[in-house]
Amino acid sequence: MITPCCNSFLKIAQTFSWMSYSDENGNDILCMPHIFVKDIRYRINNCPSCGKEVIDFKIPVSEFSNQ
């Protein structure tokens, strides 16, 4: 389940790159949002809109694609 910090984060989250893994049930989970600049990965530690920490968000791919 997505627990957004604010509505703005959900709108911009799809523009970020995300790390991913499969949980014990085989569900793909997105985590650690980041951006690439000149082949360097920069983590998105805080929401650009409200400032809440977002680096530890875990979002199932199935829910993320429905946003």
C-alpha cells in the first residue's frame, strides 16, 4: 500500500527511477527512489514538496502503476 507523504509526491514519483526487489510472495516492490545525472545515481531522501523522508518508502509495483 502506498502511504504518501503528500499528493504532490505521488504525482512526481513516477518520474523517479526506483530500486526494486521481489518479496517472499513474489510481488515486485519498488524502493529507494533516485535520479540519474551524468551516470551518477542521486537518492531522493526527502519529498521535494513537503520535506518528509521518502527514501524508505516501499511501493508494490501493482499499486504504483495504478496511480
